Amino acid sequence: MSHPRGPLAQLRRGHEELVLELLRKHGPLSRGELGKLCQLSRTTLYDILAGLVSTGAVVTATQQDAPRGRGRPAETLTLNPDAGQAIGIDFARRAVHVAAVNLAHEVVGSASAPHPADLSWEERVDLADRLVGSLTDGGLRLGALSAIGVGVVGPVGWPEPEDDPAGLGPDEPAHPVQVLLSSRFGVPVLMDNNTRLAALGEAIWGAAAGGLDVLYLRLSHGVGGGLVVGGSLHRGAYGLSGEFGHITVDPDGAPCDCGGTGCLETVASIRAVLDAYRAAGGRAGDVPELAKATRAGDETALTLLEGVGATVGGVLAAVCNAIGPSVIVVGGELAETGAALIEPIERALRAQVMPVSRHRLSLRRATLGEAAGALGGIALVLHESPLLSRYPAGPDLASGLIDETERATRPTRQERQS
Amino acid sequence: MSHPRGPLAQLRRGHEELVLELLRKHGPLSRGELGKLCQLSRTTLYDILAGLVSTGAVVTATQQDAPRGRGRPAETLTLNPDAGQAIGIDFARRAVHVAAVNLAHEVVGSASAPHPADLSWEERVDLADRLVGSLTDGGLRLGALSAIGVGVVGPVGWPEPEDDPAGLGPDEPAHPVQVLLSSRFGVPVLMDNNTRLAALGEAIWGAAAGGLDVLYLRLSHGVGGGLVVGGSLHRGAYGLSGEFGHITVDPDGAPCDCGGTGCLETVASIRAVLDAYRAAGGRAGDVPELAKATRAGDETALTLLEGVGATVGGVLAAVCNAIGPSVIVVGGELAETGAALIEPIERALRAQVMPVSRHRLSLRRATLGEAAGALGGIALVLHESPLLSRYPAGPDLASGLIDETERATRPTRQERQS
């Protein structure tokens, strides 16, 4: 998928945004009122409005309270409250998560369903479609859906450098799920790595809401993360940004799945931590059991997490010195061990980050849980689709969101048992 | 200095850019021709043109070859070839460097002069003014100068986080040189750290010309650097981006000037390297002597630089895994030791960066030398001033630039002797 990027296409996009922004701010307006506010020529404005009406983003209505007998009643234009929804889908390893927003950028629902790891892409898309359907029954209409933002596991197919010397990124759909979804919904499908999208979700609706420069670290089966730079998702030249899990912490350490040696992931993934705990004589089959051991004051667990936290904090300090974020968000299942891990992370971070940065950094636990990736997908659409390139600041949405998430995920759990 | 940032101000800036872009592309145009090409309303276009003519960016001319006797001859509009120059000034610790471009974004000259480290800001600005004067004698006219981009040593005054929770950056001139220059030249003065500006300069006109995601490391009296992300200078939340010199490489290492311990700067600054060389029995008073020793095959020097390079390469690998650049540029006087340092840097970098990134990374020596910061200042103006927000790709300029730099710096050397 490519958007036209010349000055005229950008200008048209700017005009569309301006009109949508004015309607969002002022409510229903006549063409004359819009013309005064936006300062576009009549021809240009009518052209832009025709486009917005044809996509269903804007609807016309006849003003009922206009004085009669003085020519045609004035027609007003207003945002279509049921239109222009953006959908985010996170295709995680063993679950699909979806979330949706309306044109006012309010999160109107989210839903999740687990599945076996070997489910085909066709079946995953079917599952996503059913989840989206469960949201639309709750009042959404997808007739004017503008785009879908999708997160997937692993690097998203970027061209090799020899085919793309300037690092401009992919021009063609590179992933089967992109093809499946765009043919099913008939809209553009934007795609990125789901951990990176979780970073964007946390920066807009979660723990770092309102933060423009955010570092997100996920400690899960793998160790990864993402960067938000100046409010936008950072990708790097070849889509390989945020690979904190593959920063070397011990050149003589264990081999890593990436082909490297002694990466952070060999020390701080769920498996690495549980293996180390069991090797030290501890007993825990999963993270909740390890968390329980730390809460019971198990010295083996506490010492282990102290060491893991120190290593993680050192890596975060190095990255902070390089990019100077204002907020660091730590998520993933391992963060559920709480203070036993977070406190040593924070101590090492503050010890090793430049002294001038120490009091400027805020370290926080992630708050969006499993919905983070899907919400990040929506944020991607709001940032990058031609029509919807703005989003409101997060806190208002985030407070409403938690209820919506809980409500919307309940039917999904029933669905899973049926 | 703050620019208006609302949708209407952005739109106006977009219109101005569009008009300048069309004049750059098509040459002289009548108002009617411009109207057809830009699709703006007559009122809007005339308003934009009046602004551009009043700042001197655009000039009007009567078309001489228009048929007579058919009303007034058509007036055409064209870019003012002598107008809209942007100037970059790098106030380094012991020298001032200046460079200038015309409205077509061609580098038209650069000049440098050394000075004692304790020179006052007033005297440094006088010196910069004389250097700019030496360029204007060479054909520049500053009547329509649009902005000055300035680099200074150390962090540029950013507000404390409590005064600026969103990390939006400074609103007021924070530096005496900004006040002095803007009152002398009567134009906006944009400012940033000069090492970061050198990163931008190298990314646009130097070793990484055309690269959108560039990591620049400077190994000098201090160790620092800068990041270019998506073609723009990266600042971080509080202007503390690119502090690679303060990434911890040995938690038990030497104390650093920043207040930390075992920072890269304690291992890889000029002083650290020369001290270590002398402690190991070598004799070198400065970097050129050290470089000479390595070229003569001095084992002490080669072993030392091997170790320093391995440490530097490890830090670069960590930062690359975090931000995924396509090009790494290494500059600063210590890079003058050449392969003895660069090769071990490259070996450690490639050993420790994620295997999937290894063949995507290009490590290069900086090419702009002492002009990098001043050129970066110009780039800042081209990126951030309202009128001049685009720049052409680098290679064409870079080839012309080298001659201009050499020619223009010669009088300065005479000046220094007088």
C-alpha cells in the first residue's frame, strides 16, 4: 500500500484534515460557515467535501429550524457518528485481539479470543472477523471504515537494502494477513510488529499517555520493545527498531535464538528467568508461581530478580542516554512479578543513566495489558491514513477504555467455551 | 522562538512551500499560471504571494516579450536569487565556523576562524559577523535572510520537566548568543547542540548524504553524537539525545565529568586515549602523533586502539539494536587514527549487532570536517523555518561544497594571522 506523497496530495490531505478538525470542533456547519473558517476557495472546499461525503466520513442534513420561505433551507455538514471507524487487530502468537474507535477517536470496544499457535492465517482472519462482528453488534457500523491497523509477531517484511537504498520501506503488501484483510474489508491495511504497536498504544492510551518520547520494553517469552519519537512510532531504516532484547549484556553468555551471544533475551525472557530459578533450586512452572514466591519472600527468587533487574536497568540506561525519552514503560508477563523486578530495574537505570537525566525519567508499569497491540494498530491508522491523522490526548479515552475492554471481552470468553 | 503550530498556520506554511516549490521547478510564472498549478483560491494565493514578496523571497518582473497593445504586460513572479539565504554558525569551543546557502539551497560559501577558549559571547558574535561579511563580499546579499541556525557546545537550555511535562521544548530564547544574533541580524535564530547539528550536516551533505536514519558518533575531547530519525534531527524529550559518550561501559571504571562512572568517554575521549597510551609507555602529545605511531606499526598504540575500538563498537551495536539506523558515521579528531581504530570498531559492531541487521549497516568516516556543525545549522533552518522547509538530496551539493569550503576558508586563515 502506498499513499501519494507529492505536495499536492499532501495539501489535499491537509485540507481534508482541516475540514474534519473544524467539524469536530464546531459541530454541524453550513458550507458557507466552513468556507469562512477554512479559507479555502469555494471550488476546492466543495471538492474536498464531495470526497468526504462520498466516503461517508461526513453527512449532510437540512437545517430544520431555518426560517421558512426565504429560499432553500441551509444544508449543514456534520461528522458521521457511525462512520470512519478504524479497527486495530493484534495477531499475537496464541490469541487475536481487536479494538475499534469511531470518527471522534473514541474507543468504542475491544475483544479477544485465544487460539492454538498453529492456526492458519485464514482461520485467524475468520476469528478476527467474528470478533469485529461482536463489536459491530454493539453499535458500530463499518460502512465507512477507513483503515485497519494490524500487529503481527516478528519483523514485518521490509525490503532488502539493495532494493531500497534510501530505506523508504515496503511498497507492496508483504504479509498474507494484509491481503486477506484488505480483500475482506475492502480498506487499506497498515501493518507493523505487534510489540512496537503496543509501544504506540501505551504512549497514546496507556501508561505513557501524552508522552511524546517513550521507550517501551516488553519482558515476555521474547524480550522486545518499541520507541515512540515525537509522538510517532519509530521504525528505523529497515523496521528493526526496538530490538532491546538483542542488545549484548554478556559477550561470553548463552547463545540466543537471533544467532547472537549473550543477548538480554538470554537473561530476561520468561524461559530464561524460570530456568535460572529452577537451576538455583526454586520451584515455579510459570510467572504467576514465581511472582507468588517473591511475595512470600523467597530469597532465591528475590536474588534472581534483583540480578535480572540490574541487567535490564543497565540496558535501559544505555538506550536512554542514546535517545533521551521522558517515560519508560515496562510490560509483558514478567513485569507481573512487580516490585521484586521493577525496583532493581529502576535502581540500575538511575545509577547508570546520565546524572542530568535522572530526575527527568519516569519508569512505569504498562497498563493496557493484552489490548495494547490492537490499540496501537488503531493509533497507526490515526497517524498514517489519509483521513484520520490526528488523535486526542489519551487520559480521557483511557479511563473509559478500561470498562469497555472488560465489557467487550466477556462474550469472547463465552465464545471460547462454546 | 516559537512558530505557530495550529492547523491554519501549518496550512499557510504549506501554501508558501507549494508556491516556492512551483517557482523552483517551473521558473518565472504569472499569477494566473501559479493559480492553475497550485489550485488555491485567488484571494489565498494573492495573500501568500504578498507575504513572499514582502519578505523578498519572491520578486516580480514585467514580461518583456509579451505582445504590446493588449492591456498591461503580464507580470511574472520568480524566486529572488539573492534572497532568502540561510546561515549556519557553529560556535565551537575554540573556533567559529560559518556557512551559507541561497534560496535554491545551494551552499554558497563557508569560513572559519579560531579564537581563545575564553572569548566572550559578544566577541564571538563579532567574529561570526565578520566571517559572514567575508561571505557576503563574495556575492551573498543578506537583505532577505530568513533565519540563522546556530550550534553551541553542551546541552541547549531546555526547560525542567516540571515546567514542561509534555517535553515540548523551549519557548523562549535560552542562550545569550540567540539574543545577540537575532538583534544583530533581525531574523529568527534556531539553536541546537553543535555535535547534534554535525550529525544532521553529515546526514544531509556528508558521509551519510541521503540517509534518513543515521547515527553519528564524534570521538573528540568529549565523546558525543546525534541521531537523525526519518530525515530529521532527533532531540529526545529534554534535548538529551545522542549522549553516547555517557553510556556505561564499565560500572567499576573511572569517574566521568558527567558525574557518572565508567562512561564511554572515560575510555574513548582524546585525553583518555592519550593518557592510556602514555601509561603503557607510548609517547604522543596529540592525536596526529598517535596516528603516526599506528602507521609506523607501534604495537602499544595498535593494541590500545584495538581495545578502544572494541568498546566503541559494542556501544554502537547496542544503540543500533535499539534504533536500527542504516548508516553510522564516526567523526572527531580520534577518527583520524584511521583503520587502527575504525576496523576494531567495525568488528565489534558486526559481532554484537543483531545478525539480521549486520549486512544492512554501513559504517563510514565523517567527511565534512569542521564545517559539519555550521552546515547542520543550515539544515536546521531548512527543516524548521516557515519558508524553507525542504532541501534537495545531498550528493550534488556535497561535490560543489568541497571547493567552496576550501576557497572560502583561505581568507580566514589570513585573517587569523593579521
